[in-house]
Amino acid sequence: MVVAPTLRTVVRRLPLKLAVLAGHDALDNPVRWVAVSELEDPTPFLEGGELVLTTGMRLDEANAAPYVGRLVARNVSGLGFGVGLGHEEIPPGVVEAAALAGLPLIEVPRDTPFVAISKLVSDLIAAEQYEEISRAFAAQGRLTRAALRPEGAAAVIDRLAQELGGWAVLLDEAGAVRHAAGRDASHVTRLLPELEKLRKPAGRGAPASLALSTPAEHVVVQPLGARRVRGFFAVGVERPFTPVAHTVVNAAGSLLTLAIEHGREHLAAERRIRAAVLRLLLAGRTEAGRDVLDLLGEGLPADRLVVLAVHGDQEAVLDTVAEFNDVFAATEADRVVVLAPRERADAVAAALAEHGRIGLGSPVGPDDLRTGLDQAERALAAAGRGTERVTRFADLAGQGLLSLLDPGAAEAFSSALLAPLREYGSRADLLESLRAYLACNGHWDVAAQRLGVHRHTLRYRMRRVAELLGRDLDDPGARAELWVALTTGG
């Protein structure tokens, strides 16, 4: 798009001695070039926006109106009529036709050569272009300085809204607003359906940007990200975007992409450091781990800690943990290990529950984190076998020893030991009777009451159990084995 001076600017140059005879209200038309022509119909050689210069060699009162009409239809900026050669003055018919059509008509005196007008327009266009480039460079500089501020991407959005005199919004991958600046930024919600067009990988049919226009507003939306879309930003202004505005928007897009990608690289590096710190802590090198955390500007609580083992969406877990300023988290294999102060453990677990299953160990000191992690992993394994998303090692209710057993081996043991009871006709109530009898420590009355049967009925059932299993139910060892079998697979 050519940056052009207005016809008013050309006319005001005193050395040219130009006079406006008609079309005063259209002097703000941009002059994109100068065309000299003595043809009766020069429009086939025009693009629109030109200042047409002629001496009127083929013009008279009869063809003046059609000539002016053709120029207006071609959307020229104005007509410059040189006097003193073909005509001593501009024919009245030409003046009348230009006035009726609203076409600026400019009288060019004999001593003002057409080439001087052409040279002036060329110089003005060059000056306008230089000024536009200078404004663009200055705006890019201000955007770059904004990107270097601690607020990063948010500062770029603020600066962009100021530069364009409109609004600017930064969106995440899902289209949620991360930061907004300027008036009417809330209207960005109507753009959300359009974002899907920008989500395709680069080079696979996705447009580089979207431009949306209404009589009252013009909007540009661009995706952010180097290898895949990691977010979007949108800009809205009242007038159509100028070349400078487009340059500023593109510069902002580059800076925002750099900020996002650099932020992700920095985050990935920081997470690798955290994983290394976790390995130091679990190896008992607590002081070395503390020293590395100090370099990150963080610390490890000196009081009792609770270790959480979390299996689920690691990105979501780490993002959620980041909201707690006194909690440490790092990835290890397919899970996230979290170290939380004892008094904060429940709150952290509640916040993480929506992102995966969680196992919590018992409180331990900073030098005994390996024990805490072992407990948390056993609780996590128990959580995986049940329906609860959060399981505490302390709440396994006597299963601390059982959790040491291999789940597959324990289940096979239970299946083999209790098979005679499951296969005994329709008397499936033998299993529940045995469970109640063992849970009540062999107290007939209490167990019978729990089952809702007479104690003689329970005695009969236990005799059948002993016969079917070939076990003495008064033997503590036999009772222990049966309790393990019922707990792990019964």
C-alpha cells in the first residue's frame, strides 16, 4: 500500500503557484501518482488515485462533461489543467463539469512545468514512506522495551493497545483471556469461534492471521507459537489498519511468540533442575539439595514434611503446585512428587485431586524423604486399586504390612485359599461370616449380632469353613492367613 500525500499538501506548495477552481471539499484525496496525458480518454492507463495533468489539447465545451465523468468514474484524485498553451484559461465547461462532479480542478500556470509537480509528489511520497518507516521502527522499539519488562507478554499487550489506540488481548491455547488492555477488550469473546481456523499446524492450510471488519471496528487475530499454536492475540481498532499498524501488530506477534517459547524453555530447564534436586534429597544429600533450591530463590521447609505421589496430568499438577509458594514439586518417571509442609498437605491434595490419583505418606523430616516417598507410593498403589482419588498411608487401616505384598501374588494367594468357600454350593454367606468372625476377634455374640444371625448359626458356619478349608480357626497363624486372604482378594 503506497503512502500518499493529500492533494491539499500538493496545492499548498507556494513555488508551484497552483490555484483550485473546483472541488474544494475533496482536497484531502490522496495523490498516489501523477499522470500526464493529452488523450481524450486516459482512463485505460490509470489505476485510480492519480493527479491527472493536461493542457486540454483535445478538450472543448462539448466534450468537457464526458471527460470529467470518465475521470471521476476512474476515481482519480484531481485534474490539473495547464494554461497558456492550448487554452489561455480553463474552458468554463470544464470548470462547471468539475464543480458538478465534485472533482478537484487545479489551474497550473504556464511557468510551472508538469515535471515539477511530478517531482514534488514523488518527494512527498518518499517523505511519507520514510516517516511511516520511522514511526514503525519507533513503535517496534517501544514494544521491545516492553517485552523486556518483568511483566513480559502482558507489558507487550499493554503497549500494543497504546500504540494503536485500540484494544489488545492475549489468549491461551483454549481461548481463555490471559491479559487484556484497552477499551472494549471484553468483546473478544465473540472471536472464539474463529480461533479454530488458526489451530492447524503451520504449513498445513492454517492462515497466518485473521482479519475481521465491521463498520465500527477492525480486528486482527494471530496465533502464537513456533512449532505449534500455544496461544493467540487479538487487536481491535476503530479505523482500518494502516501499513504502520500492520507492521506494529506483526512485531508484537513476534515478540509474544518469543516470550512464550522462551518462557516454556526456561520452565522446562527449571523443571529439570527440580528433578535433579529431588534425586539429591531422596539420596539423603539434603544440604546439597537446599543449596540448589537457594539458587532458584526457593527453600525447603525445615519442619516435618508430607510426601505426595501424584499420577495424572503432570503439566496440570505442576501448574497447580506453582500456586503454593511453600511447596516443592518435581517429576520422577510417570508421576509427580510433591513435598508439602505437614499443615498444608491436605490443602495441596485437595487442589491436585482433580488432576489425578494421589498417595500421601506420613510426616517425615527432610532427611527421611525416601521413607516418605515409599509410603506415598504404597498409598498411591492402593488408590489405584480403589475408587478414592486421595489415599493416605496412615489410613490404610492395618494394611501397612499388607501393602508390602505384591498385588498379583497376594490376589493369587487369596483366590487359592478361599476357593473352597466360593465353590461351596450357594453358601456365599460363608465368606462374609468368616470376615465378621475374624474382625470380631472370634467373639461369637458380637460377630453374630453384626451379621444379624443367631450365634448357633454362626458356629455352624464356622465349622463348615474349617472343614472346607482344612484349617483350625483357633490357630492364630491360620486366622492371620485368612485375614490376609480376605483383605487382599476376598
